[in-house]
Amino acid sequence: MAVIGILLLVVLIPISFSYIDYYDYGLNQRRTTGSVNIERVYPKGRYFTGPDHKFLKYPADTHFVHIDEMTVFSASSGNNESIGLEFKLDIDFTYQIIEDEVGLLHKELANSYGNVVLSRVKDAMKNEAIYITFNQFFQSRMEVERQLFRAVEKRLDVPPKTHVKLDQFHLGRIKIPAAVANKQLEARVQNERNDMEAYLQEAEIERQKTTVEVNKINLDQDKVLKTSKAEGDLIRAKAVVEADEIKNQAQLKGTKSLVTATGISTQDHKTAFTYLKNLMDRKDSLDIDVSYLSSDNIIKTIDV
């Protein structure tokens, strides 16, 4: 009997100890009935549980999940360019089981917790994406990532709780289907065409304004030239008139002196003299010679 007892001790004592690694949590489970005690969560270590007990283990380290090309729809932008646009997202996130809630997790979800977490993350992503415009996914990527993180975190805590805590969340590649890409490209090209047309119209308006300004400058120039010419012609005309007046006064004075010097006293003689002088002053081809008016016929005298 003593030998049997020793043999039982040798066999039973080792199997009465159960071990939990650093990357696991443990729940005490009865071998014979399969019942699990969810009141106490065991962290890493070695425990004397007896031969009829073992640990039901759940991961204590971080769960890493990658979602590849999940389909979402964006919200409408202000100019209605992105209503109902469909595209695909790559998502990476990590989460951990809350240590104090391992028992509840086993009771409510058991081994299906991973599928439940994944399903809720996808629901949260799709439901939140409809409040984000298509352009925001590219122009405000960090803010979009934070917005999606908050939505996922909130969804995981909605009853019945998943008993996990979201750790890291990363918005990866954004893949645009070919049809959507072509639609966006056509919209951008049309916008560029509209801008080009607007620039061409503005350029034409500027050319018209420039033409008006050039015409105005030319008109001002013509006005200045014509005014200057008219003023110059007036000055020349006045000068000619003044010169003629001076010349006429000089001729009148000279004629008077000549008449006096030659002794012409009667009105008839003065008239004849004036007539002959006018004939000689003509610039046409009239050929006339008045001998007594020639310088050779005038007796020059000097005062004594």
C-alpha cells in the first residue's frame, strides 16, 4: 500500500500543477465536468490546482488584425462631386483583452470574440465613412484616422461589450476603383477646362481694355499733335500778318520819302507812280521797264 501511495503521489503531484505563460490569461476549468470558474482570472505563473483542474487560456498579448480592401462609401461633398463614391480601405489595428473581464468574455463570447471584434470594427468603419467626404480621405488623412479610431472604439463598447480594448489603429492604402477614378479624372479635367475658358475670357477682356486704352492714348496723341499744329499755324499766320504790316508800313514810309524826294506833288502823279511801282513789284512774268525810276536816272545828292 505504501508503494501504491508513493506511486500515486509521484503521478498526481506533477499533474496537480498547472502553468500559465506570460502571454496568456487563465480561467480555472474542471476536467471532469468542463465547467469554468469565471470569477478569478489567473495571470502568468505556476499554480497548484489539483489533478482535476486545468487552465482555459486566452491571449494576454496584443491581437493584430489586418483588413484588406474593405469597401466603404464616402459622404457627399459640398459641390456634390462625391455622392455615393465607392472605394476600398486597408486597415491595420491591434487590441487586447481586458484582464478583469476575461471571465465575462468567456461567458458571453467564448472563442468567437475574434469574429465579433472584426465584425464590429467593419460596421463602425462603414457607418463612419459616410460622414467623411471623399477628398478628406486624401487631404486630411490624420484627422480621418482619428475619427475612425474613435468610431471603432465606441462601437466595441456598445452592449453587449466585447471586453477588449482598442490599442493601435492605422489607415492604410486607399484603393479607388477604376470607374470611380475615371469619374474623378473626368471631373478634374472638366474643372481645368472650365478654368482655362475662364482665363481665356479674362484675357480677351484684358485685350479689349488694352485696345480701348491704346485708342484713347492715340486719340490724345492726335489731339495734341493737331492742337500743336493749329497753334503753330496760328503763330505763323500772325507772324506773316505782322511781317506784312511791317513791310507795308516800311514801303509806305519809303514811298512817301521817295515821292517827297522826287518832287511828285500832284495826286495824278502820285497815283501813276503807285501804279507803276505795283506793276514792277509783281512776281509774275510781266516785263516792264520804267526808265525814270531806274537807279541810273536818279541824281544822287548829298548834303553840303
